[in-house]
Amino acid sequence: MPNIENSILQKITFSAIKEKNISLYIKREDLIHPTISGNKYRKLKYNILEAQSQGKKTLLTFGGAYSNHIAAVAATGKECGFKTIGIIRGDELGNNIEETFLSNPTLKYAHDCGMEFKFVTRAVYRDKNSEVFNANLKNEFGDFYLIPEGGTNELAIKGCEEILSKDTDQFDYVCVSIGTGGTISGIINSAKEHQNVIGFPALKGNFLEGEIRKWIGEKLNWKLNFDYHFGGYAKTTDKLIHFINNFKQETEIPLDPIYTGKMVVGVVDLINKDYFAKGSKILFIHTGGIQGIQGMNAILRKKNKQTLKL
């Protein structure tokens, strides 16, 4: 089972910022568990307890082909004794499931953990939050505990509020990548008055601010930086891959290319632009997602691109 004691603070020494008077650390949430790691564990913790208290036997959730969330829910179901169902975006993935498993390590892993899949078109997937869609799922699969795409709900925020602790009170800035906004919301709620929280969205668009405000009330200790999404969700560039590989070589810390890698690029760039005052103490939150590297490498190989070092 996941072990939060593995989530250590690790000092970062990186050549790209060696001339800057900045103290840089990373909270290794990725070490909590190989798959149920980082913010995925934090989001699922109280949802699983709630599902158990309701006597539910099945977890149902949503995600894309390489979703960290899908892998984490599948692994959690296996370890905690739940049947799991994944509603997957992209009906073409179900046309030849064996071929899909050969090219998609995320879905193969989730399948091996016992997850049942329902592949739907992208148009159908966009309606996943409608009452009609939910009713159809109930008719097809019976009683289940629903976990939203990305895992973000009130119980997920509660779990993410536990990412920060007394050990992290020393930092002036807390930096985190953003998908659905749940993780940063929990961090904003638990950050101290002297701390500034900076979020780095992995998606294009300004809709996230409204989503985050639903969970944090009137708090003002945060901001979003939209300059480092590298083209949008799941988009990469040669520059990003090169940076992640250099970071891994120098620090021995793996970064995923969808979320945390982009955030670290952003913070390092801001440090070199003297965005932070001299002597600032900055904390990265490593939200996990390492399982996705194999899937990204498969995509990069097809494009004859440089791959990520494992």
C-alpha cells in the first residue's frame, strides 16, 4: 500500500541555476507508491474510505489512453478489493484490444490490475458529466462509486491539503503542475500566510481559475503561470525532453513530460529571469506520473524523436 513516509524533501542542485542565490527543494510525492503515487494517492485516499463506508464494491472513473488517474484507480482497486471500470476516451482503442495493449502500457497495466474498459467516442466522452450519461452507466454497470476524471472532488481536495506539512513551512514559494485544479486547491488551502503558491497548467485555456476558486474561497496566496504548457495537454517539444533528461542525469530524479516536467522547466526559467528574490526558498511538488513515461516514449519513437531516460 502507499506509504506517505516515502514522500521526502530533497535538495536540488542543478547546473542551470548554480549561479543563482536560490534554495530549491522537491517534495518526492512520486515515491509514495510506484503507481498510486503523488497527487493520485492524495486524491483517492478519502474517496476510497467513503466508498468503503457506503459499502460500494465497484469504482468507476474516466480518463484518456495514457491517464495516470486510470492506472492509479486500477491499482487501488486491486489492492483494496474493488472492481474497477474505466470509461476511456477514444472508441478506436477498443477495435483491437490486444493491439492496443501492445502499444499502450498504461491500459495494459490497468487491465492487468483487473480494470474493465468501456471505450467511447470523444463526442460521447464530452457528455460524461450529464445526468443521462450517468443514468446509462448505472443501467449498464449497476451500483458503483463514481470518481470524476482526474479524481478531483471535495474529498480529493481534503487529501491534497495533506501534501504540505510542518517540514514545508520554511518555503517562500510552493510550485505545482495543474491538470484539473484539485491538487493546487488543496495546497492553497493548507499553505501558510507567508507562502505563495504558483501553479503551472498543463492545458491551454483560462478556465482553471474558476475551477480552483470553487474550492478555495477568497484566498489570494496563489497565481497561475500559463507560459509553460508547451502547446497544451500531452504536447511535448525536443527542448522539453532534453531538459527532463538533463535534470534526470544531474539529480537522479525522473520527471514526467505531461505535468511535473513542464512545471520544473518553468520554475528554472523564472529563476534565471530573476523572478524570485535572492535568498528565496522554493519547493517543487512532484505529483508522480512516472508510469506515463513508457507511453510517451512509444509515441516519440513513432515520430523518430528523442525519448525520455528511464
